[in-house]
Amino acid sequence: MSDSLEEKFGAWELFEQLWEKETQLDYESILRDAPYHDRLKLSRDTKNSAKAQSLRTKGNQLLKVKRYVAALKCYNESIAFSEKGSEERAIAYANRSFICYELHRYEECLQNVRLARESNYPEHLASKLVKREEDAKKALQDGANKGCEKSTNGASSDTTDDSKLCDSELKLSYDAYETVPQVAQCLELSESDQFGRYVATNRNLQAGDVVIIEQPFSRLLLDVYRHVRCDFCHRESIFTLLPCESCTVAMYCSGSCASQAARQYHRYECPIIRDMWRIFTKLPVMSLRTVTTAISAFEYDLPAMWEHLQALDKAKVNAFTMDWTSASAKDIYDTVHVLETNERTRDRKDRMVRVFYTTIIYRLLEERCPELGELCGMNDNVRELLNELILRHLQTGPVNMHSLHYMEYQPEQRVYEMENHVSACFPILSMLNHSCASNVTRITLRDGRCAVLVTRPIAKGGQLYDNYGMHHCLMSRKERKTELLKQYRFICECEACVNNYPLYFELPAIDSSRYGMIDTQSLHAELVLHQKDKAAELLPKLRRYLNDIGDQYPRSETCSCQELFLRAFQILYMPTSESAEYFKYCNP
């Protein structure tokens, strides 16, 4: 999905209609006087037994043709729409247990059998559940016995021990700052008229160096994954997700995650999140998540939050000089609050649509969250604060948010591809400027943190450049500059734009007599199979080659090796879907 606000859904369409009719828009009066609930088809999110039954029926149809993964998603959505303790939910859990058994997920099968019973599974169907439970327990016992036999006979497992291939946890390549443990000491935050704030290195860096590992301030699971992954920790939990009992969107891998989500953001989002996803793209929803997470950082004391932000000296907030080892959640939010909005460079229509979206989100919060509505009615400062925060993060989002990724198995091609499943806010990563010929890249780690990896040598004093999605290998200079101006509000003057670097297939080759040859096609064929032992073997070789030919950028071999190097890192450190383990039992 594009990050542009001009994509979908009802909110943009309504704005366009109003924009054509009126050049001086008073959104408060429009939303107060016009039936905007009807125009946007807004409705309170409630459990719906008929919807739950319909989804379960659809899942049953998919089950018959062994489309188990698609069926699981239907059963999970059925569970989300069903009432607690209802027969609809109990049967959906039982159906989920059947799929778990068919996919040899016996422990998850037993969990769903227990959930079905706790949800008052019909007595006349109980014998089926008992038989499945007995079979799953026997299968687990048989598997345990076979494991003991292998161990006794001295046979080795056919699975790969990841800990022998790479560190279980990726670490910085250099000592970290004592007060900023997520940043290597070789990095410094500077400022200039040309670049604004930027990150530079005080030593020579090599390809493969890890220089930042940051935990996000706020995170948002994309809507398409809501019936596959936990809304809080984002772990893949398609077999055992539990529903929020008050909405039909959020699902969790455990009661602990549900409780933490309620404390950090879902307390206010629950009544409006379904409509948010239906009428908006991910960016307005992410702005709401940043706001609700910020409010929780102030322990939901909005008057105190207003006073704090009124007194905040934004010029003194610096993520590189703050002591993160003792920083409170409020302190961390300060580094998010001061992120660039680009408000002064936005045209009138851009500013107005964000004001319009702000008004809709504020009204939804005011109307559906009694706690907020009452507070806003009594306190003008709180009302001002909410509107200001929503609008601010509608502007910081497009230029500061980052995507988190995982490796998804593609059953038809039998390969893995990188997929975006989370949007997140990183105050330190946001200090990195863009280049269409970047020298660093971001890697999503299994624990949800993001690492910055150097992809070609950077000389002492050089700036670290990230890529915002427009690379010279894939897009022409005109296309890149147009997109960057549209979304990020700057005219790119990076080395690729100044020197008009060509697209990948037009890049010159290196001098093979000096640097040797590397068969990038064969390496790609090996890495696309996603084998950790092969990635661990190739990673140091690719690193050495990149450092040898780094000064030859841009060359076709340099860019190819950067992609191969990144792929090896992804295999070793990025989260990977479990789907390859069970797709072999079912139709895609």
C-alpha cells in the first residue's frame, strides 16, 4: 500500500467532494452539521453472531479443498466477531484444532481443544473433540519417543542450529555510547543549513558494520495481518490467536499481550480502530497509534501532558545526547514530538486534508471514548492537545515512519520474499538523511528492533545515507525527484541525482582484471533458497568483496553484491514466517 494520503478510502473521497465545492472549508461545522457518519459509513464496532457464522461457513468451504491457511484466517475472523462463550466461537476453535492436527501442529491442536471447551462447545459434538484430543496427545508422545530413539542412537537432527551460524543477537560493531547504548560511538549528530540534522561517522566504516540498533517508540501491525499475527508483539500466531472482547479487529497471542496493548494504546483505539482501517490508509492509523502511545507515556494524564509540551524547548531535545539509560517514557516521546513535520513546505491542499483527517479522528475519539469525551468537554487544553497531536503526527508520519519486515514463504515459487508487516516510529533512525545511492540499510531483527547496516565503505567524516524507497537502480532521476518532493518535501541533490547515475541494467562493470569476478547469479540462486548455513558461509565473502570494490560505486557488481549481502543478513537475522513448515500439507 502506498504511503500517499491520496490513495483511499472514504475519508479522501469525502475530502475531494468537499474541496471541489468549497475553497474555504470549515471542517468542524461540516462534520457537525452534515451526516458525516452516513457519508463515511461509520458505525460502532460490535460482535456479530451472524457475521461470525458466515465467516466460519466460508472457512469450512476452504477447509474442504485443503486451503488450510485461508481457512484459518476465516476462523480467526469468525472468532473475533463472536461473543465470548458462544457456540459460534467454540466451533471455530474446534475447527481450528482440526487444521492444527492436519498440519501436525499437535500442541496448538490441544490449545484449541481447551479453548473450545472453555467456550461451551456443544455437548452433542463433544465426542469429536475427545477423539481429536486423544489423537493429538498420542502423536506428541510418538514424536517424543522417536526423538528419544534418535538421541539414544546418536543420530543428529536434520535441523540447523542457528546459534552455530551467527550470534543469537546482532550486536553493534563498535563500542556504544554509555548513555545511548543503541548507537555506536563512531556516529555523531551534526547540523547544517544544507542537510539540517544529519548523522556522520568519526572513523572509517566498512561494509558489514552495524552502527545503530534501535527499539521503536510506537508500532502498528498492518490491517492485512490482523488474523495472522499478534496485534501487540506481532508474533506469527495464526493457530492460537485470542480476540479482544470489545472490538472485532485486535487479536493477541496471549492474555499478557492483550493487557499490555490495552495499557499502551488499545484503551482508546478499541472503539474506533475498525472504522479507522476502513476509511484511512496506514499513515493516519499510525498517527493515532503514536498519539495513544504518547498519552500512555504520560499515564493518561492529558492536562499534565499539555503543560509538559507547552513548556518543552524543542531546540534542546536531542536523541543523541539524551541519557537513554535513565530516560522515562515521557523523555522518549519528546524525541518523537520534535521530529520534522515539513509543515512549511506543504501546499494548501495537503495541509487541509490533514486538518480534515485530524477533525475526523478527533471526533471519533470524542464520541466513542467516554473518558476522553468527558475530559475534552471540560478542558479546552485537552481538546487543543488532542487535535494538535493528531495533526502533528499526520505530518511527521510520512517523513519519519519506517517499515518493519519479515521473510515470507512463497509456496508456489518455494522461495522467501521480504514483506512489510509493521509501521514503526524510530526517533534516532529518523535522523538519517536520504540518498538514492544509500550507503546503509535497515534490517528488522527478530525482537522488533531495527539495525542499521553499512553496505559500502564510508570514509571518516562521511554522512550516513538511508534510502527512502527511491533507488537509482530502480527509478529514473526524474521519477525519484518527483516522488521525493511529493512525499518528503525536498528536492534531492544526492550523488545519484547530481551525477545522474543510470538504472541497474545500464551500469558499467568493474575492471575484473583488477578485482576478479563474482558470479552474482549463482549466489542469488543459492541465497533465494533461504538456507542459513549457506548465508553464513557467503556473508564474510560478500563483505570482503564489497569492501574491495566499494570505491568503484556505482558498478553493476557493487549493486548486485549489496543486494546479496543484504539477503544473507536477512536470512540470518530477520524474522521468518513459519509457513514453509505447514504449506507442504495443504493447498496454497
